[in-house]
Amino acid sequence: MTLASATPSLADLRVDGARLWQSLMDLARIGGTEKGGVCRLALTDLDRQGRDLFVNWAMEAGCEVRVDAIGNIFARRPGRNNSLPAVMTGSHIDTQPTGGKFDGNYGVLAGLEVLRTLNDAGVQTDAPLELAVWTNEEGSRFVPVMMGSGVYAGAFTLEHALSQQDRDGVSVREALCGIGYDGAAAVPPAQPDGVGAYFEAHIEQGPVLEAADTVIGVVTAALGQRWYDVVLTGVEAHAGPTPMPLRRDALLAASELVLAVNQIALAHAPNARGTVGWMDVFPNSRNVIPGRVRLTVDLRAADDATLSAMDAALRAAAEAAAAARGVTAQVDQVVYFPPQPFAPALVDSVREGAKALSMSALDVVSGAGHDAVYLARVAPAAMIFVPCKDGISHNEIEDARPEHLEAGCNVLLRAMLAQAGVAA
Ligand code: HGY
Ligand code: MN
Ligand code: MN
């Protein structure tokens, strides 16, 4: 039976927005900050506490829970025919250091609310449903970004991910074992056997929906990204006796590179993005000419050719800044994925769901990366955006309206049921 032919009660099925909001607030207390944000870095004890809370909720909802070797959690709700590929949803619960309550957490808890709603209504789907919590989506403590979904989809190997280290030299393997989420479930081959469709609900994290006074973002694609670690090496020297022409000032070169990153993005307006988000100056003493600067670069674009052009421009800019200042530049790319279109049929089901629920909707391209970007390599995937206040995210003041979160969750419910079918 499909949703369209289902009894009117099923077509009128709605999630419990208050329960969704309460779950978000309960989870937000784990790593909650004074400013009302959340700091729950990947594979820390706070991440463990959040994972444990989710697993308890999923088991209370009657799900079978398994954890794979990179720590991805899968809560499975059996259907009538469990030989069918699962209809999956999910997101992440790791956050930025100054993250918010909703980035990632909303997608996980919206999926949980769908399962709870189906339980309350006694609805059995034809296909099984799966709710995933993906490891280290943020890429703040460990790169690559979207690590758990990337391993799951075969974007990089399990060993590559487990061997990555944070800035304190702690490996993913050590941290994962440290929180007890080095799961026994095998990470599936690049083509996981059991995913028929993947949906991810997420706040937009930008200003488009709010500016258009629109509730549902129908996400057609996501920008491609290239991330780099850059090291500029000069010579530490005394800030007083060293004449200006004789200096090999790494911070001067770094400053020129930061401006160049901005110019490279502006040269490919309006969709390109360029950001230097982290910098380490050595020895970082007020009367020593910096001898070494490490910094990160994040480049994004809507098409792969532009992303390649930006890559070339960045490398040229690093060489030019280094040569001009008598320093050396080392540019290492640590993340690359091309722009990712989502599955037209699933994108249509999001658009149709919004229409059936009389919600305003707008096609948007995601400037942020999401686990759906990698899931789209192994299954048809689509995303559902809802607005966030002032378009602000990756900030402790991140906020969203309960009615928008509820609306997005109702669209998720309909889209998942349309794919999973409902047992007669
Ligand atoms: O960086 C991103 O786009 C995401 O927040 N990981
Ligand atoms: Mn996110
Ligand atoms: Mn994020």
C-alpha cells in the first residue's frame, strides 16, 4: 500500500513537535555551553554521552541497534518485508567547538520522531527503516570531514580514517576505542547492501529560506569542497635588531595568503566560498618574527571545474606569497569531494511532501557538506532544510523555530513512508 492509497488517517499522520523539541533540548544539555550552544566534539566523552542517550532512546523505540567499525550507529525498525533495502535517515551529533543545538542533532532526532510517531500509530512499513548517527561529520577535531559516512560510502578506507590524528596526536582509533564505540558491525563494502533511499533533515545554516519567508528547503545539490593544511616556514628572529629587508616573516606570507583565499572565492562569485578558519603562529611571542605559520583553507564551489581552478589559484598564491617573503610553503589537500546533486525522484518527493502539507518550499543548494553527500554515492539521497534564525550556524546562538522543525519532520515522515510503503 502506498501513502496515497492509505487510509485518510495515515495521510493525516503528523509527528509530535513538542516531543521533538524536548528531545532536542534534552540532547543539547550534553555539552551545553553558557551561551546556549553545544560543544560536543567528535569522539570525546561528551560525544559518548550523546551517543548513549540516543541508543537508549532508539532501544526504547523498539529498534535493533548496531555500531560499525568507524562508530556509525544504526537503529533499525523492521518492516513487514525485511529483505527489502532499508529507507534510511540520519545525521550527526558531533558539533563544532562553538556549535549549536540543531546542526546535525535535528536530523537525528527528526528521524527518531518519525519512528516514535509510527510506533504510536501502530504503522508497519513494508521496507525496514534505519536511523543513522554518523561519526565525526564536522571535521573540526579530526579530518576528513563527514568521516563516518565517507567510510560507509567508500570515499576513503576505514584504515585511513582510523589513523587520522587530532592536533594533540590522538588517533581516531584511540578516541573511538576510548568511548567504546569501535563497533563490531562490519563496515559494509562501498555499495552497502541495504539502502534503498536516504533522507536527511537539517537546518539550512544560511539566510536563504528565512529571507524568502519559506519553511521547507528542497535541496537539489551540495557544493563541492577542497580542504587544505598549509605550512609557511620562515626564520624566527629578534623583532628589534633584524632589519625589515632581512626578515623571513612567515606570518606576513600567511597574511597575504589569507587575503588571497578571499579574493579567489570572490573571483568565482556568487557560489564560491573561501575560508581560513584556523591558524597557529609559532613561536607566537610579541617580540619574535614568526618563523612558522600553520593554517587551514576551506574552498567550495558549485561546479568541479571552478573548484579545480580555485585549487590552482590557491597553490599559485601560496607560492607567490612565499617567494615574496623568502619563506617556503607546503600545501596539503586533506579533503576533496565534488559538488553532489541529489536524486531527482527523492527531491521531487520532498517537494511533493511540502506541497501536500501546504508548506512553502524553495529549491536550494547546500553550502554546507552533509552526510547525505556521501550517502548519495551508494543510494538515492535527498535533504530537507528548514530555516535557522538569521541564517546563523556554527555559532552558539544558532536557533530555529519549533514549528519549522516540526514541519520539516512531517515532510521527512511523508517522504520516508512514500519510499518504504505501508503494510496493508
Ligand atoms: O563544513 C561543513 O560543511 C559541515 O559543517 N561539516
Ligand atoms: Mn551538520
Ligand atoms: Mn556543521
